[in-house]
Amino acid sequence: MEMRGARILVPGATGRIGAALVTRLHALGARPALAGRDADRLARVSAACADAPARTFDAWDLDACAQTVEWALIELGGLDGVVVCVGVAAFGPAPDVSDAVAEHVAAVNALAPMAFLRAAAPRVDAGGVLAAVTGVVAEAAPARMADYAAAKAALAAWLTAVRREQRRRGVSVLEINLPHMDTGFADRPLQGEPPRSAPGLPVEEAVSAVVTALADGARLIRPGTAAPLEVVR
């Protein structure tokens, strides 16, 4: 994908990663459309990107996710990519997590990204990208994060299957499998207390990897050995 002029919808643009990604895409000449829950922060990020189109939504509302894709198509005159950066965590032993919290975690971390990408898939042409953030918890399945890890694992499996479906269309499907990030995300859980952890990876490193992956049509970003993040083509 050529970044200059690329029309890219970023759901989750009010989070640390989403906002930084939108800002970088704008600086590279892309045409982002922003979607997020926090109207005030969304307005500030939009203003920093030459008043890029912006729309509020709640990831709990799957119809709103699909409708946001239709809105972005109209605002941008088409779509070359979607990068979903939404998520919410919950901590604690599995028996202590209520069904309501578990449902919310599954909806925001798995069903909402699927709804965005499902709606976008028929509308993104060859050379385009469908992408979503998962995380190392999808593979590691840490204790006291059962529902969160399960939702991310479900999304990772879904992305793998959709990648196989989209290959013949020439559309890339990118899984952004990030380690612990320095975003404060874990400090805003639906339930429980986050585990103590070492300082996370700086947001800008993740954003640089995402931009590289989008440009190269990569299939995976994951923690690396020679570098903090590895882009797999």
C-alpha cells in the first residue's frame, strides 16, 4: 500500500496507539477517518490531523461498528484499509468474572473488530489491508486474564481464516500481535487489578511497525528477537 493518499479507517483512534497511528498516517500523506468513544479526545486528534473525518461509536454496539464502515466509505470516497485498535481488559480468577463482564470483554476485543472488518472486506480492493490488534495474551493465556486472552485468541484465529479467504482477492490481512505497551491500557480494566509488569514498549515503536506492515502487505507483527517487534510478510 502506498501511504500517500491511502484512505484508512482507524476505529479506536482515541486510545494511545490509535491516536498515534492516525497522527503518523496523516503525516505520511494518508487520508485517515477516525472513530472512537471519547468525543472530546476524538475532536482533538481530528484537529491535529487537519480536521480529518471523525465519528463516535461504542464497540459494544456491533451495528454501530458496521455503520461506521459505511460512514467512512462516504467520507473518504472509498476505503484502502481498516486498522482496528479497540480493546478492554479484565483481570481476576475466571470464577470471579461475571458473565456480564465476560460478554463485554468478548464483544469489545473480538466481536467488534470482526464486525468492522466483516463490513469492510467486500469494500476494500486488491492492495488494501484489513488489520486488528490482538496481543501476546492470545498465545500466552496468562492466569487471571482468561476471558481477555480468550477474546484475543478468537480474534487471532478469525484473522487467520479471513487471510486465507482474502488472498485470492489480493487483500492483506494483518494481525498486530503486540507485547505489553506503555499506554496505560491495563490501568483501565472493566474489573480487577492488573498484574505488576516491567515498563512496556513505547507506542511509537508499535506505530512504526504498523506503518511498515501496511506498506509491505505483511501478515503479522509480533515480538521479535533481534528487535522489539518483527514484521512478518
